[in-house]
Amino acid sequence: MTYSRELSAALKKAKARVGDRVKAAGHEGILMPSPELVKDSTHIVLKLDTGYNLGIKFEPKTQIVKLAGRKDAKPGKKPKLTPQSEGKIALLATGGTIASKVDYSTGGVSAALTSEDLIGIVPELGDIAHIDMKTLGEWMSEDLDHENWITIAKECEKRLKKDDGIVITHGTDTMHYTSAILSFMLHTPGKPVVLTGAQRSTDRGSADSAMNLITSAYTALGDIAEVGICMHAQPDDSYSFFIRGTKVRKMHSTMRNAFRPINDYPLAKVFPDGRIEPISVRPYRERGKTETKIVFDNAVELLKVYPGADPKLLTNAVNSGAKGIVIEGTGMGHVPTKARKPWVPVIKDIVSSGVPVVVETQCLYGPVNPRVYSNLRLLYQDAGAIPAADMLPETTYVKLGWVLAQEKKLPKIRDMMLTNYAGEINDRIEPDMFLY
Ligand code: GLU
């Protein structure tokens, strides 16, 4: 890639290098490399604070001003740990944006920071507690599977014996799957297990990682002995929500306050100064004994119903070895019933062969109701599908994998799916929980 002579001269005059913060044509951002194949480019590319890249055409009148030098997300000086409390927190890093930096040679973001780097970047953590760090992986969360969940859960099981609480840094995209499965695997954690992440990489001006880490550390030292996610509650840095691991979902791809409680209230508000304000109407679990069950059978499929969907999706799943199926039904938990391609008879056959079929709602909010419509009665009473109450699709999916690893018999699987192990089923859904 080369810049045109005029653009090169303007950049040289401004002493602006790739990675510096610059202002050009009224926009501020980090100067990114231009696409490699372009010769004599007349454009510069800025990474804006929103995370988007903006191409700006250089005209003779375009002013380029360097605002600040390039900041590499190098680990800071090893922080002096002089914690105000005697508490001990295990900080387990698994990757994701919170452990990422912008690679200025490609303009992309990749997982590259270890737990030591993280504490170097947010040294305040060292003031809150004794932090015992371990890097379990440098994974982007879309690449995770049940083997990674087991690795994380086993490390938590060890740490729950000796530390006061756990903070797990994690990619945000599938963090709610991990929080749900950890809620089952560590079903009585006895201490807080707090997952957190970042929507913006740590070396960017708008990074959300510092507040998320700080509020998570305070949560890990607090009294709410639950597995949950602690991230920004608002777009600004006012406070975080700590949300139960089975009732939380990433609901926005970019906003800092993307994680919301569904069919539940948050457990608590957590302020960056360490105050924790409980919200949840249900009594939260107190610190105490730890009980775990770290198992998972991944022969589970998660399928989505849509108008005209072919029930072959179900038979294909069973023929390729599925031992359990979760369906994201419509509305109160419907699948095509009197349609041209009905699902109900296929489900009936699958259930009679001993394979559980669990249906939840793609509305996310509100419960499945097996009785209201006659089509629902055919599915749940006649064909034998299991209605997943108000559980989220991701929670239902991981719960079925956890249950199948423990039970093979259909009636017992049904009982376990309808048992509330980790706050995943809420009998009282209040109107103000909607879009909380
Ligand atoms: N897709 C990546 C992940 O989930 C980055 C997203 C993030 O961490 O926010 O790991």
C-alpha cells in the first residue's frame, strides 16, 4: 500500500503514523493502515471511537492533525499490589475483546492479552483485593465448545476451595452460554462466580473493560453467591448489573450495556466505588458450601422453527446422533402443527423412541404455555414434547446437555428439565421485567 505523494506529505507534516490518534476532516480516530493492495491511495482510514472504520478522501484542503501518539496495549508496569481488603479473587482469562488489542498491521482485533496484561492495564484491581491470575485461553468465544466449558468449570471448582470469589474474563458473544452452563455445573457455588467482558477493546478510548473488571471484582468479594454476568448496565460508566447466569443474554452487538436480564430482574447494581445494591426480589444465595456437577453430553441440537420449516431438520438431527433436541418455537411454544409440513407427528415419533424434545419460545420474553391452544395440547400432551417454561434458548440447550450426561430415561429427563436448579425457571414473571 502506498499513499499518494500529497497525502504522504500531509501525514509526514502532521508527524502522524499508523496507530496515532488524529483528526481529519472533522473526524477523530486512530489512523489505520489503508488496504494493502491500494497504490497511491488518496484515502486515509480512521477507526472511530464507535469501533467503525471511516474512509476519508484527502483533498488539498484536508487538514490532518495528530492528537496523540500510538498507544500499544502493552502490559503496564507490574502493578504494586497493596489491596485494601484481605479478599482473594481468582482472575481467569479466557480471551475475547476484553483480552484483545487492535493489531495496527491489519486493523483487526485479536485476542492477545493474558491475565497479567489485564491487571497491568487496570491496576485498580490490585487495590481491591489480592488477585491470583491464570490464563486459561486466548479464545474468541464463537470458537468455544463444551470442552472449554469443562476446562473453565474445573478451574472454578479448584478456585472455589481457596479464593473468596472468581472473575472470569470472556468473549461477549457466547458469554451467556458459558454463564448458563457454569450455573448448572457449579450449581451451588457457595461464592460469587462473575463473568465479564468488553464490547470495545482495551486499548481504545471508549473501552468498557476497566469498569466491567472493577465492578466484577467487587461483586466477587460480595455476598451474592451466584454464577452471573457483570457488565455495564447503561451506555455510560455509571454502574454495572450483576445478572443471574441462566437469565441473561447479549441483546446488542455493539452497545456497552448489551447484557440484559430476561424474565428476571438483575441480581444487583454494582457501582465502580464498590457499592452493591441488591435488586432481585428473590432471596439470593448466600456464601456457603460448594456443590458441583461438571458433566456435559454434547449430543444435543438447537433448532429454530420458522414458517414453512421442514421437519426433516428433526429427523436429520436424530439420524446424525442427537440424543436430545431443543426447539425454538414461536409464540407460546408452537411448531407447525396443521401445516403442509407438520412437525408434531415427527416429534411424536422421536419422543416415542426415547429422545427428549424440549420447546421454548423464540420470543425470549414470557413462558411457553402447553395448554392455551389446541395445537399446543397436541404437541405437549399427545406428542410428549417438554415445555421449557420461561427458560432462554441458550439456557435450555446447555441444561439439556447437562441433564443428558446424568440421565438416560425420558421421565427422569423430563423431571430434571422442569426442575429449577439455578434460577433458570421463574414462576413469577412481572410485567416490568420486559425490556428491563
Ligand atoms: N466475537 C468475539 C468473542 O465473543 C469478540 C466479541 C467480544 O468479546 O465482545 O469472543
